[in-house]
Amino acid sequence: MAALAALLEIAGLEVRFGPVRAVDGVSLDVAPGPFGLGLVGESGSGKSTIGRAVLRLVPAAAGQIRFDGADVAGLSGRELRDYRRAVQIVFQDPDNTLDPRMRVGAAIAEALAAHGIVPRREAGPRVRELLEEVGLDPDFASRYPHQLSGGQRQRVAIARALSVRPRMLVLDEPTSALDVRAQARILELIGSLRAERRLAYLLITHNLAVVSELCEQIAVLYLGRVAESGPTAELLAAPAHPYTRALRSAVPEIAASARSTRIVLHGEPPDATNPPSGCVFHPRCPVAIERCAVESPSLRAIAPGRLVACHRAEEVLAGIEMPERPGTVESGTELSVAGSSDAEPSDAEPSDAVQPGAAQPAPPPKG
Ligand code: SF4
């Protein structure tokens, strides 16, 4: 996939939760930065689980993850510490990272000290630099997380991740809990940081428009498997998998330049404990044929750098009509990915947020 030797290589990754194969034989590469790989799919597609497996937050049942040539599963001691510094995660909800009882500056200083970047007592100036780098007033160092808007808290979480000079970020839906204005600002920040810091990242999202802006490569996941992958611009201009075509058709900014009209998929993603036979997408696929119900399509190359798992990929690529199926319902809200509907009601920043000089109420108790 990537032109350069990969920084992160995922080969045949499987992650199981009891009987569920949350990730089922996924192989992906992330090139050295500046580089972005977007993982796209609905809830339950396995995209966040892949990010967590990369960070060793969930165990792999099979397959291998290599970072800079080293097998991540085999790391321990100093090497594991170095890896945990080199690969940082930014969660959807910054409150997963920030302790509500700890002032913002102390939270960043803690990360700096934990990885031996700067002794805690000398961390102040570096903390202020980092806050500035992510577009916040350095005086925010004295605030508690609850005194910031959601977008500002996410900036602090990014500053904390950057503080240890990572080589790669796992960005797990970093904007989907924010309102549209805050989303745009965080995305702009990610775009500028990737160039300035030569960052590589795995961007996990349900938002194709975000991937089209920030990622060179894209992998579309469905029920724990790669449905399609390749260079972002090429893949979005001409998807070869019906699922990708449906996803794309739900994004006006992308679909406007394409041939297709809105494709609404029938039904919900299948039960992962009892996946469909054959192609796992066949119960929802508008162009499924008999073969699809009995034969699982393998992931195969259809053009340089492009892989797809569909028996009818060539026809989809050629622009096959996608008829609505009988009983089709408007269940495409999860696919309506532009202008996310799962935003906080209000997340204005920074003008209408609490200002740095404001009184500092006591932090709320944890939990
Ligand atoms: Fe649809 Fe068949 Fe292709 Fe699966 S293999 S995506 S069911 S056409």
C-alpha cells in the first residue's frame, strides 16, 4: 500500500472477544510520517479494536504487528516503554485521558516526567509551548479540564500526546464528540501538526470527508474485515466495493463530483456472533448475486495499490447501477458522515469559553 518502507505493519491481525471475531485477518501498513491511514466503517466494523491492538490495549489472537521492524508483541522492559512513547493515542472523549482533579498543566507535565523528557519541576515552560502549539492560551495550564470546552479539552489531550514526541498517533474518532466548528478546528490542527512534526497516524473515523482531507491511504472495514483499501483520492473517485460506494454517496462533498446518487443500505450491520455466510455484506448488498451467499470473496488486487473483497468489483468499478432493494429503509444515518450528528450540543471555543484569568472553582470529585 504505502510507497515507503512501512513504519507500522499489521499482518493477518485477529482479535476475538469470546465468540466474536472483532478483527478477522486484517493487514495494513502505515508509512513513516507525514502520512495518514484512515480506517473507516460503521460501529462494530473493528476499526477501534485495531487501534487498541496496535497499542497492546487488547491482545491479538493471531497475526503480527511490527513497528519499525520490531514485533510489538515481543517487546518488554525498556523497548516496550520506548514503543509506548513512540505511539500515542488520542481518544474520542478527552475525558478518558484527562484526570478531572488535575490541572491541565500538571497533566501534561506528568507525561513529560513519566517519559523522562523534562523533569517535572522544569516542565512549566515546555507545557506552555505545547499549549501554544495546539492553539491554546498557555495560561490554560492552570485550569481544570471541566473549565474547558470539549474542543479545548481535545486540544489538551493532543498536547499531552505530543509532549512525549511520538512518531505515530492513533486518532480514535478525535472529533466525533465535538460540534461542527470545533471539529473543523481540531482537523485543521491535525493537518498542520502532521507536516510540522512529520507525524504518521492511524485515523479511525466513520467520516469519509475527514479521511479525504487528512489521509493518503484508506481502508474500509466491514464486520472486522477489510472490504476495500487503497490511495484515498483514487478509491473515493472510483470505489470498487458496493459498501464503499454507499458510504461515499452519503457524503455530499465527495458524492457531488461522482456519478452516483445517494445509496441507502438495507438493514443494520449483521450480528457479529453469527455472521452471514459467504460475503458478510450480502444481506445488505444492493448488487448481491447467488454466489455471494455461499462464497466469501477474498481480498484481491484490482489495480496497483488497490485491494477489494467483492466478486463483482470490476462491475462496481465500471459503474454498475445499484438498485434499491425491496423493503429498503432509511437506515443510512450512520453513513451520513458529513456534519456528524453525534456532536455535543454546544462546544464553542475559544471566545465564549471560560477565560484564563477567571476564578478557578474547585475540581469535581473523580467518578
Ligand atoms: Fe455484494 Fe457480492 Fe460483492 Fe459481497 S461479494 S459486496 S454481496 S456483490
